[in-house]
Amino acid sequence: PLTTNKNKNKNSPSIASAVTPTQSPAPTKSQSAAPTACTRTRLDCLAELLLQNEVADAKALQDESSPQFLALRWLANEDTAVLDMDSTPTVILVERYVLAMLYFATRGEGWGDQRNFLSATSVCEWNMLEKGVFCNEEDLVVALDLRKSAHEEVPVLNSKFRFDSPVSLPFYLNRS
């Protein structure tokens, strides 16, 4: 379970010993199904969902300075969309987490154009004109264009991503 780290910020939860870096993830659930009901904290439930679907590893989720932890905390405690975990399909929660992680990993708060990232809207609306996140007719992310943002390159993320779709995800970086 997640507990408050008393040596740091009292409002900043961290993953306790129940989730260890050597823990093997449970078998992957169907990405289209909604997660099952969880009786623990929202942060615990989201962490479990991410680990079970092999989207994040426990060590990264324990590091309060990592983009993975920052995205988890944002999704659990700060996301004003407050998606219902019992009815929202897993793929929607995972996409929101991955894009939030990208935002934190690339210091999105410093982007000149925020493109609606981390807003309460669907991730499909995290764009401005021809830049940002783009989705297909099923509201699944199919393209990501970050050109002309304040950063030059995206650092390698220490997290596992698995795209089950045969369609590639075009990814454009600011090179201007």
C-alpha cells in the first residue's frame, strides 16, 4: 500500500514495501476492459493497475522525483477529470498516465505552448492546431507532435511501454 513519507512532504504519498522493485507483475488484463473495483486508496489502485498492465515498474513508482511517480500522483490526486476507475476503460487510464509521464519527463511546465496537457479534458483534446495529441475515431491516441515546444529532445524514459496495436505512433520532436 501507499503511505505518507514522514521525512519529506506529508502530503506526498510513496509506495511502501508492499510493492517492491523485484515484484513480478500479474498477468496483463485486457486493455479495453475497465479495472475491477479497488477498496484501497486511489493512488494504490492506480499503481496496481499500472503494474499489472506492465506500464510502469515498482522502482520508478517509488521514486518521488521520477516522472512515473509524478504522473501517478497527478492522475490519482490532482487530475480534475477524476475518471471513475470502475467504469473507465484501462486503456484510457493508461494513455492519460503515459502522456502525463511524458509531460513530467520533458519538463512540460516549461513548454511555451501547453497544448492543454494535464487539463480535465480527454487526452484527445490535449492539442492546439496541428500540435499535441491526436486520436482516432475510437478516442485512442494515434499520433503525438511536440514540435515547437520549449524542449529540444525527450529523455529516454525508464518505463516499459507496450503498444499492442500494429499501427505505429508517429512522434515528432522540436528540432527548430
